[in-house]
Amino acid sequence: MAGRGKGRNVAAKRDHKVHRDAVQGVSKNAIRQLARRAGLKCISGLSCEMRRKLLKLFLKNLIQDAITIAEDNKRKTVTPMDVAFAIRWQQVTSRGFEY
């Protein structure tokens, strides 16, 4: 079949997006900016992959805790307050959010 034409019974062909690890989207410069904000002056270029793994682990635990809090309150939607409580639950200091 050369062309699909205007046929009604032909299923549309769609390109499927290949899912990759979302943490790979965190660039080296973004990691460097976070390190500068934390007080480091310079970081090794080889440590970026390790920092991505740590970031993925931290976010995974944070999301699990936020979901647990939402389920405990008998809700299906995770609110920003759930995330704030999850951060507090993990004993991480956060600024700019009152809870």
C-alpha cells in the first residue's frame, strides 16, 4: 500500500516516544549550580553521574513519603502540603514553605 488515503478504517500510525530516565535531563551545569548554592567552589566532572543517582534516590523516597501521607489522609491527590510534610519527615531543612 503506497498511500493511506482517506480511508476510515485505517488505524493511525503514531511514533512512540522512547522513555528514558528523567534524571538524565538534569544537566551538568544544573548540578554545578546546586553545588555552588550549597557552598562548594568546584566539583569533579566525574561526580555528576553519582549525584544524579543520589538525586533519583532522594526524589523516589520523597515521592513515596508524599503518597503515603496522601493515602493516610484518604486522598488520591498529592498536595504541596504533603510534599512539605514528606520533606519534614525526612528531616531535611527546607526554606520558603511554612507548614
